[in-house]
Amino acid sequence: METVTRRLSCIVCPMGCLGEVTLNGAEIAGVSGFTCPRGEKYAREEVTAPKRTLTTTVRIKGGHLPLLPVISRTALPKESVIECARFLSNVEVKAPVSEGDIVCANILGLGVDIVAARDLN
Amino acid sequence: MVNTYDVVIIGGGPAGMAAALSARKTGAERVLIIERDRELGGILQQCIHNGFGLHRFKEELTGPGYAGRYIKMVKEDRNIDVMLDTMVLNIESDKIIFAVNPAQGMIEIHAKAVIFTMGCRERTRGAIRIAGERPAGVFTAGAAQRMVNMEGYLPGKKVVILGSGDIGLIMARRMTLEGTKVQAVLELMPYSNGLTRNVVQCLEDFDIPLHLSHTILKVHGKERVTGVTCAKVDDNRCVIPGSEFDIECDCLLLSVGLIPENELSQQLNIDMDALTSGPIVDQFRQTSMPGFFAAGNVVHVHDLVDFVSQEGEIAGAAAAQYANAELSAAEKTLKVSGINGVRTVVPQRISIADGQAQPVRLFMRVAQTEQRVTLCIESAGEMIQSRKLPIAKPGEMIVVELPADAAARCQDQITVSLKREV
């Protein structure tokens, strides 16, 4: 089986460790170069099923701002991020909203809730 | 109407809020935050991406989330007053502040100590002198960020971004998620000044081209931007003739640097550092004028908000002590300067009072990217402390803690330099 080494920059924290994942076909044969376990976890996920946290805004009625910042409670599949952002551009909520309130439950059936990132009255 | 406070803080962003809380904790009876925006939080409110607060709160928060935690703490303290929509016009050297707002008109405020936490502003097109007409559609990245994330306007549909610092990178992703086509990000330097994680998740994820060692020569269009002429630059950042090409766009975002906002400090003739563009401060963040303190991006541009909050706390505590006449005047001042590759050091002075040296944390930036260097802190020919750095980048602040015993060994002058390994 062919062994491939992929160099990855970790995106978990601002340190940005540069590490390596060795792949034996689809099997992960080794992970090295990351300074913390979160980096190793990221690398394993990145070569199998990459995920990203989404931050965007939705429209809000009756608030002191026209937009409410929102965040996905956990990371979404990377390939669905744009589609989720497009979907949220049509969502509208009503003030008042508290940080952590669910703005969109189980977005696109991906099992992840989109929640408010701030209080808005 | 005259208002009297122990500590008055100018700017209600992360530095100002941390300063207010810390001043109260250290014994200031009455504290006032003056903020010109409609709410507290400063620039954090428009930074809706996550990644804030890993040091401070041990979790990854959005900008509004980080601000929200501080706003809650500020609101819970009845002895911290907040004036919103309020612009400070002038400060006298005897700490009389004149401010104005729509509700109260002109206000006179008397303070025992003042803390500057005004943050910074962006460099504009004028600062980098791009040729062309003055069409609509040229914005600084931060102005566009506020429009997109808070006001509900999209500044363009086809965008070119000049500058690959973190704000430029974050805006490339943000505009893409809002349905805008980001044609390219251009960077004058041969490397991105942003964090690697932002290059990966803001550009590579969306296949946005990053042209390193490139600049913009001309903006096209008369009423509205129609495109830009770009070119490659050589090692001396000079345009390489014949390398010009055009990119079509209706919007140009500039992410070309930040400048601490010090009009108020300069009106008072406070000593400034020409390299940081902020006031010269000691380890308590006291400026050259007794009783005037400064913290956060108004002193030097930070990478992480966590450090901004920390600096606010230092200034807040010292300002409260000053207001209560508990901050001893310096008997001796040590001058700290960066040489040989170290561009800036904060604090620029270390005050020694009561014969006691205290631990001091130094924040430094290098002039250019260097590999395998040793950071040397020396005084009167003696090596006080050193640290090996595998890599040092201008975009990443270096923090070194100088313990009390090391600070005590320092003479009048302290230098911080880089030495290449041989």
C-alpha cells in the first residue's frame, strides 16, 4: 500500500503548529509534530472528515442592531459551511435574544445547532 | 454640572473594561468609562469570528462573547459609571476632561487619575498612496467588517483585498460566506503577517489566491471601482517592471496596518514612542505625565485580546493606587530599548520605587522574520536573561517575564537584542 505524508498547519489555536500525518492508503499510520492532544485530534479529523466552526450573522427585528452574530455550537462538516451560511442568510429572529439561545436547531439536518453569540435587546 | 471620579477611563473596549474592574478591585471608589460608540465592547463587537479568550477564559469565544463577559462584570459593579455616545474633546493637564454627548451636551469631569484606552485606527488609502481616481468602493477592512457584521451592508460583490494581516484574511472568509467573490488577496511582503490558522481556514478552505510579494499600483474606475492594476515586487519591495496585471473588482479592501489613536495623549504633550506610535509607559503603564496611564492598542498593537485585558488590569490597578496616593513616585528609572532586530519593547521604562525591584513583563516585536536566534536582555554589559527562539516573526509578539531579582541587577539602561546563532 502507498504511504503518503501530509503536512498540516493546525488551526485549533493561534500557535499554528506545523505537523505531519502519515497515511497508509486510508489508514492513519502516524501523527507527529503537534504540541498538544487537540492538535493531534485536529490532524486525524482533517485527513478523514474535516470540520469547521461557522460564525456568521442573521437578521434580527426590534434590536438596537439589524444583525445578530451567531456561531455553530460545534464544528460542521467543512463542505457544508457555505451551504449553512447561505441558509442562515434567510433566517430572521426577534429581539430580545440572549447569548447561547438557539437561532437554528439542527441546521440542514447536520445535528448541529446555531446559537446567538451575544445578547441583543 | 461637574462630575468627580477617582479614575476616568477613555474608551470602553477590552482594555478600558479590564482597567475599570481592576481599578475598583484595587480600591478606587468611583470609576467612569467614557465610550463614543452606542455600546461597550469596542472593536470586539464587530469581530464575530471565534478564537478569543483562550488564555483568559480557557475557552474559544467570539469577539462579542468575550466583550459580553466583561460588559456583564462592569454592569454588576454599581460604582462603575458608563457614558455612552460620548466623545472626549479635550483633557487638561490637571485632569479636567471635557466631553460631549447628545443627552447632556457639554460635560466637565474631574479625575484623580486618567487611563487612555482608545485603541487604534486603520491606515487608509491615503497612507499608502495608491494612484487613480477616487471612486466609491475603497474601504479599510475594519470599516467593511463593521458594515457586514453589524450594520447590514455589503460593500461589494467582487472584492480584492490588499494586506494579508489577520483582519484581511478574516474579511476574505467573511465576504465569501456572505456570497461575495473574493478575487485575490495581495501581500507586499514575501510572507503573510496573519496567523497560519487564518491563512488555512480563511483562504485555502475557499481556494482564494494569495499573491505574496505583490502590490496594487492603480485603482480603476471613476464613479465606482472597476478593477485594480497589480504588480510583483522584488526583495526591496520595488515594483518589477513588466509584471503588471489587472484584476476586475467593484470593491477594494485595505488591511495595511493599524495606528494607535493618540490625539488626546498628544494634545497633552505626553512623550511618545516613534516606533509603537503610542505613549512611552513604565511597567505600571504610567505615561510621562504623572497620573495619566495607557493600556491596550493605544500603547502598542497587540495580537491577542487576552493581553490587552491584562494590560488594562495593570493600568487600572496602578491608576487606583495613584488616585489614593498609594503609588510611590519613582526614585530611579531604567530605560528599556530594542536594538539589533528588536523593533519595539513595551514598557519603555521601568520605575523603581522604595528601593524594591518588582517582576516586569516585557512585550517585544522583531523587525523582520528571523530563524534560530537568541533574545538577549542586557544591562551594563551583563546578560540579565536570554531565550532561544526557533523562529521570531514581526507579526507575533514576544513576551518575556523578568523576575524581581533579574530586574534588581539592571543598571540605568536595558537593551533587548537578537543574536544569530553561529
